[in-house]
Amino acid sequence: MFRKILASRFFIGALCIVVEFSIIISLVIWLNDMYQFLSVLMWGFYIITLLYILNRDEIVENKLPWLVIMLLLPVLGAFVFFLLSSNNASKKDYERFSASAHKIKPHMHQTDNLDKLKEQDTDAYAQARYLYECAKMPVFDKSKTTYYPIGEDFHADLLSELKEAEDFIFMEYFIIQQGVMWDSIHEVLVDKAKRGVKVCVMYDDLGCIATLDSRYYEVLRKEGIECTPCNKFKPILSHIHNNRDHRKITVIDGKVGFTGGINLADEYINAYVKHGHWKDTAVKIEGEAVKNLTALFISLWNMQQEVKPIEPSKYLSVTKGGDNGKGYVIPFGDSPSPIDTVDIGKNVYMNLLNLSRDYIYITTPYLICDRELLNAMCNAALRGVDVRLITPHIPDKKAVFAMTRSNYKKLIDSGVKVYEYTPGFIHAKSFVSDDKFAVCGTINLDYRSLVHHFECGAWMYNTESIIDMKEDFLDTVSKSQLISKRQATFSFFDRLFAEIMKVFSPML
């Protein structure tokens, strides 16, 4: 086991980065000590960096960890900041993304659905307009949605739909791991590729660093599957590793699409018990709204260096008439700056919280978001809205779990009901409100999801899935533990640890 860890790509990559970091820091210290004029320059660099951090266009909480580091490590902190702090995608990635987006844009024009929404519900119109203006994603009616309350149901239906593919299959996932789930999907993909179906698979290379061989994409390519790792991991000290592809998307023939929190690994279908019972959710979309998921996949696929670009017109001009779906759907994406200049995922959640009237139910595996989101939850509860939140009882990351729990008291004091899913780990990321609004997707309530990552979700208004999501939430509450004020009061040392960790949450 120890030898396996030492030989792993993760260990070797981490070791290379640590060595590189040590060399850079040692060099900075040596130059600072040996040459007085360089010392003056470095202190000037430190002061400029400090002023830059203070004037960055972001909330104070996100600046705080870097200010602490700068105070603890004068001069050195400035170099660490510029090596690791950037939230932005690289210039080359941005240029490739922009070129792809330019070709996609003509196919993503808004229909008269936005005007229809304005006549029906001004709150729904406001949210849909926001997504069109900021995410460039139109709203669709008549597209059918199906909600999956557990990974096993999603897996069975995904396999069934994949077997019906005739033209193309696009799959994009943060984690793929060989086992019961992926092997069953892989078998279908190989068969479809042999039959002439275009099959494209993209996975996050860092997300799969412990689950796939570094050249697994070559295995799939030999089988006729077009495959690429997204943001290919290189053992170098760089901020580029911040921008991970956390999306989960499947598109089949442009008429069926899936998204949600479920990755393609066995714990997501409880074929492997990792942290107790694994609770996760997803939605299937049928109809013209699938076009948004297709556009999201193509835009990120074409950003990768080692792929044959996909021509958007061939796959976005395909219209698959409306299924008999109710309500309105907007599959949408969120990307790091400068691709997206606003925090789309965070603002979608904020809009739901601020517009809720009767209730809003939230599930999230992590609760280490900024004060704005926490205050929005508290304010909704103080307005008399029934705000309920479910988090895991069995954690996957103990430090993050401590930070999650440290936020309970503020929420409970404001009237938010906080539950922990006692059977195990809840990985679902969902909001449902007032029997008419819902979001199901990949966006966690943590800094990385809200700022760094490529994310996606499905915003829904009056669709079939919304009541199903509400009923599933209430069923999950019945299996969860309501956290009392006493339970939310921690010892001095536990609270101190959590508060220190919260300072550095933007780095986690």
C-alpha cells in the first residue's frame, strides 16, 4: 500500500511542486539576504502586492487569507501570492474559449419564452433574464424534466438512454473511476463508437488523479472514443490547477441531457461504501433545453489543446421539438474569470434566497461560503421563510466538516433549521423553493465551486421535478438529525480551529 502511494501520480506531482516551491522560496531568501539593493526591490514588491490585494475587486473575506500570509511572511508572502492566488483561467484558455463561444453565440438567441415568463411571473422573469444576460443561456418551455433522488436510479436510466444513442454522445465529468458504474457505461460507449456514433468523453485530470492512469485517455482513443483530460495536470507550481472542470454533463443526440452532482464512480451508486450511505441527485432534461448543455460541453471541449474541435453548428442547429414538459428550464454554466465576469452560480442561489416567500430547502455537502450567502439564508428565515438546510453527518473532509459546523449557530439563531444526514454523506447540491423554483447541479456552497471551477446546473420554474425535489427533501429530513442550539455550540478549541480554518477557506 505504501509503495503504491509513493508511485502514485498524485504523490509524485505533489512532491515536484513542494520541491519547486522550496527552491523558489530559498532563492528569494538568499537574494534578500545577500544583496541589499535586491532587498529594497523585494520590499517594494511586497508593498505594491499588499496594495494590490487591498484594492482587488472582491469581497474582504477572499482577501483575508492573503493578507494574513503577507503579514506572517513579509516579502515571501508576495511571491506566494503571485504564484498561487489567481482565480483566472490562463490567457490561452480564455482565447480558445472565446473563439469557441463566438461560434456558439448565433445558436443561443433568446426566444419569446422570456416575454411569456414576464407575463406569468415577474420573479421567474427576473431570474431567467439574469441567466440570459450573464450566462448567455436562453430559457425553454415544453422541455421535460425527470428528477433522480439517488445515484442508482440515475445510473439505470443513463445506461438505458445511452443504449438508444444514434448520432452522438457527449460526456463531461469531474471524476471517472473504473468499477461497476463506469465499466457498465464504458461498455456501451465502446459499442456505440463501433457502430459509428460520435462519442466524446472529457474528464478533469486533477479530479481523476487518484482514480485514472495518467494516459487513460489514450486507452479510450484506441477504442474509437474521442477523449481528453480537461486542464491536464502538470507537476508545476501554478494557479492553473485552481480552475477544475467540476461539471457533470451527458448529452445524447441533442435530445436528452443529464446533469447534477453524480460522478461516474461506485460510491455514487452505493456499490462501494465510502462514507456511509451516499445520497446524491440529478435531473434528466428532454427537449430543446438540452441545447444549453450541448453548448456548455462544446465550449469547454474546444478549449482543450489536444482535441479536434467540434463544429457547433452541426450539433446546436439540431432541433428536437418540445416534449410535453411543464414549465421552463435553463441549463446554465459558470466559469472562472475572465470567461465569466460575475459569480453566476452564487448569484443564482442569492436570487432564489432573496425571492423566496414560503420556503426554501437546500442540500449541500459543504457550507464554507462567504458572509453574503450566509446572511441571505438568515435574512430569509428572519422574513418568516421556512429555510431548511441538510449537510452530511459523516464527512469526507474533516477540516471542511468542522468549518461547515461552525456556521450552524449563526443560522440556527436566525431561525434556519439545520439537519445532518445521519445515514452517511449527502453530496447533492440543490435548492427548491415555494413549489415553483429549483436548481439541481454541481455547485457546492464553497469557495472553489463559487469562484474557481467550471460548474453547471439546471434552473427550473414550475417543472415536473420541483414537487419531486420537495418530497425527496422532506423524506431526507425524516432520515436526518435536527441540530439544536446546544449541538451547534462548540468547545473553545473546536471553535478556534474552525475560525482559523475559515480564514483560509478561499484556498481550500
